[in-house]
Amino acid sequence: MTGWLARLFGRVRIRRSRAGLAPVRGDGPAGFDVNATIRLEDEAGQALGRTRLRLGFIGVLVGAGFLVAAGRAVELAITGEFAEAAPVRVAQAPVQRGEIVDRNGQILASNLDFHSVFADPRQVWDPAETAQALRTVLPHLNAETLQRDLSSNRNFVWIERGLGPRERQAIHMLGLPGIGFRVEPGRVYPRRRLAAHLVGYTDRDLAGLAGAERAFNDELNDGSGRPVSLSIHLGAQDALETVLRERMERYSAQGAMAVLMRVGTGEIIALASLPDFDPNRAGSEPAENRFNRTVQGVYELGSIFKPLTLAAGIEAGLVRLDDTFDARAPIAIGSHRIRDFRPQARILTAREVIIHSSNIGSARMAEHIGDEVLTSFFGELGLWERPPLEIIEGQNPILPARWGRAELMTASYGHGFNVSPVAAAAAYAALANDGIYTPPTLRPVGPTDIVPQIPVMSSATAAQVLGVMRAAVAGGQADREGLAIAGKTGTAQRIVNGRYQAGNVLTSFVGIFPFDDPQYVLVVSLDQPRPIRETHGFNTAGWNAAPTGGEIIERVAPVLGVGRREADPGARVQTVARMFVPRTPVRDGPEEPVELAAGGTEP
């Protein structure tokens, strides 16, 4: 014990060393070496130093362990990975879903991380109190449902998904036991309502439900993260929607739709359906707003089909532009009568039938052509099938169960069968493309890409009909100086309870521009427009759809690089004559010089 205390409190030890020193023999005391070296050693101090070294080393290890544990705790608190401990299986959305961009790389759909809050009811102390606290941040939650979920025996229930950082922080600050968070990827649409029906939307797990999101779902989710480019031009889309929205409001229409297609490639440059929706909150929008009228809707589009009836007759060699048809009196079919809106009450040439939009003349022309020729021609234009567009929700046309005399005559002016506006646009794109049909597409087409080309009429037939359509627009409501628009209007009564209802109409306009070098086709329709003072009490296409189409073309032309030119049809005779020479070999057809004459539009 004494030795231990001595070591603890220290002891002086004397050591002698003679190395290197010769003894001095002097007057000192006997036996004392004056050259002896004396060194003091404190053993307790040495032991304390060793102990401190050991404790310091242990402290470093413990501190490092605490730092690792603290870092992991912070990581779990931020990422919410501890939720994986719950035995429930939660669907995980692919993080690398590709973006959707327009033809110029402008982002239409992208990804963003959102916070989602969940609960483990087994760890919730007071379900009622917890539910009430959560509703202070998320007041839209149903208190009864939430309390019931928090009182259940489950180990995982979602409280809310897709929270913003502020909502997440507010819930975090409540300090509620049993409440956790998870970071989930979500889909965002920075353009909001712009091109909403075309872009579409996804569900919570990033699976496409509509539009391009659904059409290209597999490609977007292939894990590469590569963007999917669409054919639309965002500038043209914005211009088209702006005009369409303003005109729909002006005429108090129930709905509106428009399709802008590029001639020769089939690319959809712009597409709009109103009313529309915000894809960022698609689930909370009315179902009718999510309905895409351009592909899901099929309609009787009326007299815009008269030029195609003329094309069928010319292509078959059965009609020439100067052939005449008796339009002096209505045509009786059973108890019904085919009448003209503004009767000419005279014999009309085939050209005049289109310019004056005569139902009687068109019906006579169809009867002369025959049902086999007309229906076959319309079929080759793709009107009897669902348009081959990537949008999956497109609908099939509605066709007559049988083709009799009445069905044939009414089909000549766009009644008795229902097609989508996209299908009509594709048919007229073939007319504008020297008679060559190209399927509509949402994909951008490059200069070296191969585009399917299906000859459906001769270049000569297409040129003649195009010239008549230019004459139908010249000087009318759709005409715009320097843009050389060719087109046709159509007014169709809507069927209500199995009967056509007067005043309840769908008005349409199809336009091709520039007519001497066709580049684009526009189809625009207004659903149930109202007559206003500006239209002098009329609600027909010539007073609403035609000016709407003209204004859209005027807005999008500079965006698409279409310059203005001399618009006088009389100055275009030589240009149209040159169009008789096909750009590519197609079927032979009748040729006839095109004589352009000014005329008015259908009202």
C-alpha cells in the first residue's frame, strides 16, 4: 500500500552517472563524488501522460461514432428512408422520366421533387389531436376520415402527397409522433394550360394518362432520362390559343377547337381544345375540361366537305368545274327537304356550288358521282377510320349503317357522319400536298426523315379544287391581305334527342395557306356560338368561324416564317397552272385549266 501511494504521489530516485567525467580528487568529503549527475523522475507524471493519451484516442473514436450516427439521423430525417421499415409496399415512380419539349426544345413537362406526409397509426399518441393539428396546415383534409385512418391498425397510411417545402416544414414543426415524410418525384408543367390537351398529364406514380404523356409513356420511362420532342411550335400554339379563347368568349360559345397541321409532313404544329385545364392539377379539373375535342370528339362538320365532294367527282372524271347542277328548288327525300341557307334559285356550275355553298347543288353532284365513288374517295382520305395520330384517346368516326340516297346526298355537305377535326385536317393536308396523304403525327420530322406518302388524287385535281377554295375566301371574312388563304366554311346543326335542333350549331372553317405554295392547314370549330350585334344576328360559320380562322392565320404566319404576298386570285392563274405538274409521280387524273373567280364565303 505504501509503495502504491508512493508511486501515486511521486518519489525521488537518485541515479549516478560517471560517463565522460573523470573523478575529481579534492577537498570534498570522503566518499562524495562531486561529478555525480543527479536526475529526478516523477513516475506519477509519466503514468498520467500515458493515461491522457489513451483517453484522447478513445475520445476521438467515440466522437467519430457520434458524428456518423448524427449524420445518418439527419439523412433519414430529410429523406424519410425510415419509412421503408414499414412492411407496406408503396409504388415507386421512376425518377428518370424524361422531359417533354416542343420542336425548339422549350420545356412542356418536367420533374420536380415533392414532399409527401404519411403516418404510422401504431405510433400516433392521440388520433383526434393529431388530425386536428394536421388540419391547421392542410385544412382541406376531411377530419373524420383522417381520424379514422390514424386510429386504424395499419402501419402506413398516406396523409397528403405532393406537398411544397413550406407545408412540409409547417407539419414538421408540429412535432407529431408517428408522422413522417417521404421525398417523391412529381410531374410539373411550367406552361400550365398552354397545349394542355396535347401534352396531357400523369398520375401520382408518373404513369401517363392522356396526351403525349400517355402516348410516349414507355419512351419517357425507359430510364435514359432523354427528352421526348413534340412537333408543336410553342409560339404558334400560344398565338392560336389566344385567338381561339378570345373568340370563344366573344361569341359566348360552349366550346372551341383548332388544329394546325404542316403540309407534306403531317406534323401537328398546334392543337387546342377549349375549355381546357391545368395539368398540374388535372385531377381537380372538371371531366369535360379534360375532354380533347380535336381527337376524342367526332362531329358533323358540315359544308367544309363540299370541296372534297368536288375533288371526288373531278378525280373520277365525272365532274368538270363548268358542269352545271340544278339548284332552283329544294330536294325532297321522304319527309325531309334539302335546302340552301341562301338560295341562288338557279342552275349553278360546280365551281359556284362551292363558292355559294349550295347544299342542293352538292347533293345533285353527289348523286351524279354515286355512292361507291364518293365513299371510296372519302375512305382513301382517312375519314372512315380513327386518325393515325399517336394520341391514344382518339375516337373512331360514326358512320351510317347503310348508304342510301339520303345518306349519299347529305354526306356531300358534311352531314350524316361524324369525324374528328384532326381527321378533317389530315384530309385537307392531302389536298394541299398535290393529292398525297401523309398521316398526322406529334413527332417532329427532320429533312432526312422518311414520311409515308399515299397518293389519293392527282395533282391536277388538287390544284383545281384549291383554286376554287381560294375564290370562296377572297374578299370574305376569313381573307387577310397578302396571305392568300384558300378555305371553306361549314355550319352544321347539332342533334339533340335524335333530332336536329335549330340554332344549336357547330361552325367550322378549314383554311390552307398560302394557297399558291401550301404549307399549313388549319381547321377551327366553335361549338354553339351565339349571334351577336357584330354578326348582325347570325351565328353561322361565315360570321364567326371564318373570321376566327383568318385571325389565327394572321397571328401564326409570321411566327412560322410565312411572309405576305400578292393576294389577288387573278394574279395567281399562272402559278396555279404550274401546280398541275406533280412534284412526285402520282395517279393520272383529269386536267382542266383553273379559272379563278372572286366570290363570297358561306354565311
